[in-house]
Amino acid sequence: MSKIKISAVSYTNTLPFLQGIKASPVMNRIDLSLDHPSSCAQRVIDNEVDMGIIPIAALLDLPYYRIISDYCIGADGAVDSVFIFSQKPINEIKSVRLDNQSRTSNGLARILLKYYWKVDADVLKKGEADAFVLIGDRTFGKKDTMPYVYDLGFYWKEFTGLPFAFAVWVANKELPADFVAEFNQALADGVSHPEDVIKGLPIYDNFDYSSYLTEKLDFHLTLKKRDAIQKYLELYQTL
């Protein structure tokens, strides 16, 4: 059988998964590529790859999908890498610029603005704005660079009482059961010792990798996170 093509995200939050995959015999069965979240999703949607860890907003664009793992990129409260940075208090903003590397977090920002903060702000893809969405490694060490910083994982929990799953492992076709089991075990092994990926990473002021990987991120796709996915998708479709 030809190798299974997989797209993964090239952010620090995926490194524990990647260390598990690369240390597993499953590596011999896959063709792995790294992309930013929106590109990863598009490659799964366009059938360029067989599976990927994709932003949950992209599930709506897939005619068929199967969540194939017990693991995700998630958080139960503040996540420390998905923010709205703002020049003004959130209730005073008139415009927000989205992150061109994001799908789910852009949607999450819009959901919270509309339903939690009840702010009617213009949504921009580029140009100057009162506030902007920024995700992933590009946020590290930047919490002190803007007057107002809003962690979207924290405010989703405040809004819904639920944890959140930003991205899940999804296949766009049926895959062999033995492969799925082997892949899931590789992920389990990787997230069992997430701090092993820290050595050699860039150092940032005001950012703690250990806290991020062991306390802020929650890699387990629980029933409550599945409930959060459904609630998010329902709200996303009203935007």
C-alpha cells in the first residue's frame, strides 16, 4: 500500500505529537509535511493529503471526515497562544484584523465579539485596525507589547463553561484500522512527555514553554471538547 499522506502544523503546540510520530514505527507508513493551520486544512479539503491536524472550522468544508484520534490541540481555559491584541478595551474597538494563518481562531474571535462581548466591529483581512487576532508561535513573548491582550481560550471558557479544541486529527477517507490504532498510540507516547521538545527552541521573555506545554495546552480530546466543537460549529455558522 502507498504511504498515507499527512499534513501537520508547524507550531510548537504540535511538537509533542511530532516527537511521538517520529519515534514510532508508524513513521514508515506515512509521508509527513508541515504547514500552517489554514494551509493544512486546505490540503485535507483538496484531497492533497489523506489526513491532517486541521482547525475545527474547516470541518464544515469537508464532504466527509472522520476524527481519527483521541488527541487534539486543546485547552481548558487560557491557552497562551491565541489572542486578540488591542489598542483599546475590547468594548471600544471598531475594527479587528484577522490572522491569515488561522481559521478556527478567527472564527472564535468573531464568536466572542458577537456573543460574549457583544461588540459590532468591522472584520478586516488586512490593513489597520483597532485590534488584531494572532495565533501560534508568533504570539510568544508579545503579551506586554500591546495595551490590551485577550486570551481566547480563557474567554471561551468564561462564555460557555467548556474547554476548547482548536484542531483535531481528521482523515478525509477511510484508513486502515491498524494504522489508526498505531498512529493514535504514537500521539499518546508523544504527549506523555511534552517537555522533551523544549531543548533548542528560541527563548522569549515573558513566555514559559514548560507551562505552555504541560499546563496551558490540553492534548486529550474529551467528551467536553467534542461538545465544544459542536457548539463552536453551530455558532460559527451564524456569523
